[in-house]
Amino acid sequence: MSGAPALRIEVGDAVAEARVADGVVVLRTPGEDDTTLPADLLPGTLAELVDLGPRPHAEGAAPLRVRAGDLALAIADPPAARGPLAAVVGTLRTRWRVESARRVVEVLDTAEGLWLLMPSGPEVDLVPVTPTRVFRLLVALGTSTAH
């Protein structure tokens, strides 16, 4: 399964990998035994790994565009963040990212809701999203990996 399409899954500092082939997913997480499951369970498994579930969302919040470096500094030290970015990272629970060869879904999970990170050159758009929207993105990511 070493040549099978892979997903890299980052949750905070933890990293896992999922490989998909022949209708099966092998999930590798550091320090644990490999887990094998049917490929159609991949989106739900990804949702579980990133702790995606019902939660408030930043209803009415406007998207933000920030410099990538400013975002990295704000995530590294939320109390030092200033301006509109401070409100987003002030209640940061975690940052997570799921990456395939073709797509990336990266999210800031905060007490106020989820923020989808969308790179735009040297800047990043932070877009408030619902858990349902994020789950749909994970489904699309898993589907593109399985084919």
C-alpha cells in the first residue's frame, strides 16, 4: 500500500497518515498500531480525528484577509495577536489540516466556530464556516483520494 494515495492529517502538532487502496484505508498514527477500515468510512474517520461536530459558528462574521506570516505568529502566540485576527485566535482550540495530492482543507477551530483557511498568494483568507460545510469538504477530499 506504499504507493497508494495518501492523506496527511495534522491536528495541532500531531501528524497521522491515511493511505487508500482497493476500497480500504490504512490509518497510521504515531505510537499506535495501524488501523484498517473500509474506504467509505474515511470522511467520518477524518471528522472524528479533527473533532468535528456540532458547535457554534461565527454567524455574521466577515471573512478576513491577513498576511500568512501574521497568521502564523498569531497561531503560535494567540495572546500577542492584534486587530481582527486577535478575535479569531483568542479562543483557538486547535489548528488542523488534511492534505491530499490535489486538495487541502485547513481549519482554525475556535470557541466561536470554525474558520477555513484559504491561501491567496502571500495572504490567507479566513472564512467562517459551519461544521456541515467542513464535513462536505472532507467528503470531497476523501472521494478524490479514493479515486
